[in-house]
Amino acid sequence: MKIFVHFFTIFLLTLAITSCQKELHFDSVITSSGQAVGTLKSSSGNCLPNLVLGSYIKDSVLKPSAIIEVTADITSIGTYQIKSDTVAGFYFTGTGTVTRTGENIIQLSAAGTPSSGGTKIFTIKFGTSICKIIVFVDVTAPPNAAYTFTNCAGTIFGPGVYIAGNTVDATHTVTLNVHVITPGPYTINVPAVNGVSFSGTGTFIAATNTQVTLTASGAPTVASPPTYTYIVTSGTSSCAFSITVANPPNIDYVPQTNFSNWSSMLVGGTAADTTYIQVSTNSKTFGTNSYKIFEIKNMGTPTDSVFNRKNGGLYYQYIDGNLGVLTNPINKEYLVLDSNAAINGTWTANFGPNVAMGFPLSNIRVDAQILAKGETQTIASTTYNNVIRVKYTYTATVIGLGDIPVAEEQRWFARGIGVIRSSIINLINPATIVTETIRTQVF
């Protein structure tokens, strides 16, 4: 049977106390063994440093950026659970684990909605220590910051890689240089390009040169080229930055992306025994199915074709000829690989009656079995992972003689690459033909 090789990503407010507290209560906190031990105070009895971060506005739900940082001198490591009293409808809470003794900064997140403006005094307890922290609540939102973008060439990109079709995450960021003219809150939104937008919110606390980080959202639609350019503006200033989008890694066992190509060579043969296969940009339809055309080329000129399609983890090939030995063309597809099947999983393809070199056949059958999955194999000095090995037994049912095994073959399919090795044993005239992939380029 004619067998081909197929290849496959903070606002600081500290003010003097100017008003009274009207409400003060603590929710109970259950301690347990393994709890951290320490104090919020120094050896002199003064509260260790703390910071109030974020914006607090009357009748506005607090944002994730609304936090306080307290310093705790830890004497015994372990878990902690700290919660302030509730004042004017909001409070601070934090849980976690400290893994080293000495001074540790612990973040407490705000929750709730401030019900009144002015100075609020929160009581924080840790162990037997108690400290007061002052938070100022604005009656109305403060005026927005005024700033300009500077040194656009110094833009810093986060480590996230942009891949077509893959949703971005917190690693997909861009950090821009800004000169703050008037401190205050800011919100930056950069319109989507190719499915990805950027945004950032926060508060500039001083008139100075600083940086602002924007986080991406969405999923890139199309891979580069070209690069995709974004323009962010503030007043009359602007910055442009560009990102490159990569193609998603191919995870097919028989890749069918345009221009993917492979070279395979007969083991023990010469350079003349090299086969070059490339996926055409064209497709061909047989029946109701469309197949990618795999062109077998000699010096760039197609000399033969193989037709492949996939449906999920199922890979099919259409045979449109007589394989050079049959009287009648087969004109039928068969299942080459079921990548979802377990080890020892089997399937069978029947091609029906025919005539081979004068011998009447009632059937031609291919029996396939998964021999191994998830293997690592080295072929022609290249190591491949996630390899599936499949055994095919080719049987001709000769009228009057019954089933006659004609050949056995093993194919090794590497995920994202394709067939990396084929070994065919002729059972009629015992001989073995082995071909190995020596070069791949999968898009």
C-alpha cells in the first residue's frame, strides 16, 4: 500500500486627627495553632510604620487599590488573620503566612463603602498590640491628575508573550514614563487593536517624574506580521508602542497549516532518497469533506499529492487512486490516527473489493493499534516529545485464499511536528524500509 510521511503571556494619605469616631466594633477572629506571633510596635512602644494607599470617596465602593500596609515585628512565623474595626461602613482585613522573623510588611485590603467623609481612625490589633491608623475619606472624587508622557523610547514591556487566539493575563503589561504636573487619580484606557486593549487606574501622589503600568485585556486575533501599534494620549502628549503577536504553537499530530514542510530520508540511502513535502495553500473537496493538499515536490515542482483533514483529535487521509497495483481506484478516506485513543486502542479501515495484479480481492483492510503515547524519541539527532506510536497491519482478503497479511508498519507521530519515523515490513517478500524526518518547519 502506498504510504506517505505526513508532518506536523498607589495613593498615600496620612492626616492629623480632626474628627471623632462614631462607631467602633471588632469582628471575632479565630486563632489556631501555627499562628504567627509578633507586634505592631517597636521596642520603645511606638507603632511601627504604616501606609494608607488608594482613594477613599464617600458613597463609592472601594477599589482593590485601597489598602493599608502595616509593619509587624514577627517573633514566630506562621499564619495570620488581621481585621480592623468597621468605621463609616468600611474596614480592612488581611490573611496570609509570614515565613521569616523580624519586620514584615502586611497588606490589609479595604472592603465596603464609606458612608461619610472626613478623617476616620481605624484600630488594628495583632496579638496584644494595638495601633491606630488614619484614613481620610473625600466627600467627592478629587480632581483628576494632570500629566504628560515622556521618553516613549524607554517604554518597558512585561514578560507576557502575545499569542494569536490566547487570552492575555497579568504578565501582559506595558510601563510608560510620565511627568506628573498635578497629583490626583488617573484612568488610562487604550482602545483595542487586533483584539487587545490596555488600561490602568491609580493615583499619582506627587508632581514628579514617575511611571504608570497598563495591563492588557482580550485575546490577539491575528498573528504578526505586522506589529500592532497602540497610541496612548494625555492632553496634547502621546506615546506609541507596538507589540508582536506570535502564532499559537501547533499541537496537531499531523499539522495542516499552510507552508508547513518536511524533509524525510530513507535510512541507509543517499541524498537522492530524500522526500520533500509541503502543505499547499489550496484544499480539495471529496464528497462533503475538504482536505488540505500535501504536495510532494522535486526541486520545487509538485510531483504527487496527499490529501489530509482532521476533526478534533482524528486525522484522516483520502486515497483517490489505485496505489499503482489495483485495478480500481479506492476513492475513500481512512482514519490515520486517533490521538484521543488510549494505549492498545484499535480501529479498522475497510476499502472493499478490488483486483490486485490479477488476484480478485473481497476486501483490503487496515488494522491500527496505539502502541505508545507520550514518549520521548530521538530521530536523526533531534529529540521529540509527546510521541504516539501506531502499528498498522495491511491485509488483503484474496478470494479462495482468505486473509493474507501483506505488510506491517509503525509510524511515530510527534505533537506539533507530524510523522518523524516510518518503518514498513513487507511480509510477502521480507524486507524493511525505514524513513526518518531530517528537517521540519511547521507554521
